[in-house]
Amino acid sequence: MDKETVYNKLTFLGEKGFSIISDICDRDLRNSIAHMNFIVFTNGSVVYENGNGKGIKITKDELDTKIERLVSICQGINLSFEQFYNKKYRFAEERP
């Protein structure tokens, strides 16, 4: 699974009924960040390329919203796994 591309992983999740995860992940933005192919302006807006090489400009608020949605879904997934394993294996990590 580690060798699969992000695209394949997100496609798999979408096909298995977890499209909310693939819908939230902006693959073009992720790829632009991974390849350091973006521009950040002093006002916080960002320009990055889509899969066709066209520049996409988003505001700082739009970027914040994308990040907040992604963090939120990741926290939900982590909580779900934690609850599943705690119930199945009857162990719990102490939380502060």
C-alpha cells in the first residue's frame, strides 16, 4: 500500500464509499506543494497549477478552509480508528 500513488489511494476510497475523503483532498494543490511548484503572495493568496498546467489562484481564506476541512476529516478518521481498536482490543491510551 505504501507504493501506491495518492491518486490510486483516493480513487480506491471513493469507489468504496469514502468519497468525502477524496473530495476534500485537492490533489493539484498537494502535487504543487510536493513539487514546490506554487507561489505565495504577500497577501497570503497562493497560485498553483492544476493537472493541465493552468494556474489556480486561491485566497488565504480559501486555503485556510481547505486545510481546516482536511484536518477535520483526518481527526475524525483518527478518532474512529482509536474507538474501533479500543473496543476490539480493550485497550486505551490515556488522554490528558
